[in-house]
Amino acid sequence: MATEYGQGYGLGSGSGFPGHTGERHHRLPAGLRAPFEARSWREFGYVLVGLPVGILLFTYAVTMVSLGAGLLVTFLGVPVLAAALAGCRGFGAMERARARALLGLRVSEPEPLRLKKQGAMGWMGAVLKSGASWRSLLYAVLQFPWSVFSFVVAVNVWAFGWAMLTYPLWFWVFPMYAGQDGLQLYGDQTHRVYLDNPFEIAVTALVGLLFTLATPWLVRALTTVDRVMVHGLLGPSRLATRVVELESDRGVVVDTAAADLRRIERDLHDGAQARLVNLAMDLGLAKEKLKEDPRAAAVMVDEAHGEVKTALQELRDLARGIHPAVLTDRGLDAALSSVASRCTVPVRVEVDLAERPASAIEGIAYFTVSELLQNVSKH
């Protein structure tokens, strides 16, 4: 058996170790570099710390929830249960901090409590109705068995790998103190196999090296489950995240609408309104001179007629800025061509669309191009 193992791993050891010792650390492949990286040791530390933390969380959650459930027949049940859930939320914050420090996982805080009433009753009701509180309780229950499994697997694989890797350094303990030739690989009443000759010792060290190299990746796979649990149970829910996004989008829409209203008000005040005021004054003067100097009055009426045309054009431009009729009736190509025809610099319009987009998309494209062409004309 020892000979078969030696033939199987002898070629690998001959080609692997020179590369391992000859290259510098930063040039090593990720598989050889992983056991010495700080990230691997942080993840291993996360698994080690996870066991006592899991015991603490599970003990607290089961004890407090059981006590609160048992006291629900009295007035003390609800406060105890609310305190249990609040404590689980606090432990959830601690777990997010631990994941951030050791795993580099940044998870946002869950949605805050929504107090509908002030006082202790309002707080207890908010805690009991909060989905984040119950998710924190679920995390406390699930994290314990997973932390036990992760701890056992990670520690055993890590210890086995390093023990076998360093076997050439301590195999002498067996003949000196244990009364046997080496580490016993197999044994029954009639036959025993020991790892005692140099070839078998070298193969044992090579097997330990393989386990040592595989341990960081195994631990990383184990902590992936922890990442999923922390992110899914201790972070904000999808609904809460969506609500925050909608509130942000609503704020953007409100700000945009307010800016558009201010722009329309400014354009009316500076453009059409000013021209209409001048038009009223000109018509008043023309009315006064109509009997005294009909020729001068006719000239003033003619100028007022020109002002009316200009004011109408400005109102059309303003209405076009709100939503042009040509965009609704004829589409983006005709609307952009109309904008380009009024630009002071030569503009060529090319619109290549397989089908007409949604009206909102057309509006965004139209106003973007209009704003760009206006800036070109001004500057």
C-alpha cells in the first residue's frame, strides 16, 4: 500500500516542490499562496469565532423566546418576547460588524422600527411587527448548527493537513515514546502497517501539503454560506430596499418637475409676458394717436402686430419645450429634424430605429438633443 501511494505522488512531488521554493511569494499561483494570505486567516478566524458566538446567540434566542412564549398567558409575555427580538437585532448588528471586519462583507442595516405610537407599547408593537426582528431570530437559530459544522470541518481539515505536512519533524515520537515504528495507517490482530520509512514519510508530508493547500478554499466555501445568511437575514429586505429606491426616484422626479416649472415660469416672465406688456403699451399709445396722427398710429399697430407674432412664436416654443406636438404625432425623427432646422449651426439628423420607442424614451431623447443644440447655439 505504501509503495502504491509513493508511485502515485512521487512524480507530483518532484515537479511541485522546486517551483514552490524557487519562485518568490508574489509570483506564486493563488492555490499555493492561499495558506499564507491574510484573507485566508481572517476567514479561518471567522469560523473559529463563529462557534462561541453561535452558542451565545442560540442560547439567548431559545431561552428568551421560550420564556416569552410561556409567559404569553400573562401580561409579561409580550414585553419579554419583544425584548428577545430586540436583543436578536442587537446581536445582528454585532454579526454584521464581525462579517465586515473578517470577511470584508458590507451589509446595510435593516429597515428601522416604524413606531405608530409613542411609549413602551408602541415600541413593543413595532419590534414584534418588524420583519427584521424575526429574521434576526431566524439567523440566531440557524447560525448555531452551521457554526458547529463549519468549526468541526475547518479545524479537523486544517489540523490534519498541518499534522501530516510536519510529520517528518515529529515521527520520531512514536518509536521513542509510543513503542511503535511510526504512525499506524492500518492494523488488526495479525497485521499492522506503519508509516515509518523515508518514502512513506515523504508521501505523508505530500498528502498533508495537499490538505493544507485545500484548507483555505474549503474555509472560503464554508464562509460563503455565512455571507449568504448575513446578507439575507441581517440586511434590509428586498421590499425595504425597493421602497428606498422608489423614494429616491420619487425625489428625483419631484426635483425635476420643480425645475421644469421654474424654467417655464422664467421663460414666461422673461419672454412672452414681457412682450405682451410691451404690446399693451404700444397699442395704448397707438390708440391715443389714432385721431391726431393716423399714419403714426398705423405704424405702431404694424409694430404691435409683429410683436404679437413674436409672442406667439415664443409661446409655441414654450409649449414645444413642455411636450412638442410633432413628437407625439410624427415621432422622434420629425421632432429632431424640427429642432435641428432652428439651430444656428448646420446639423444633420440621422434616426435609425427598428420600431418606435416608448413615449417616455422619446421625450428623454428629444429634450436631451434640444438642450445640447441650444447650448451649441448659445456658445
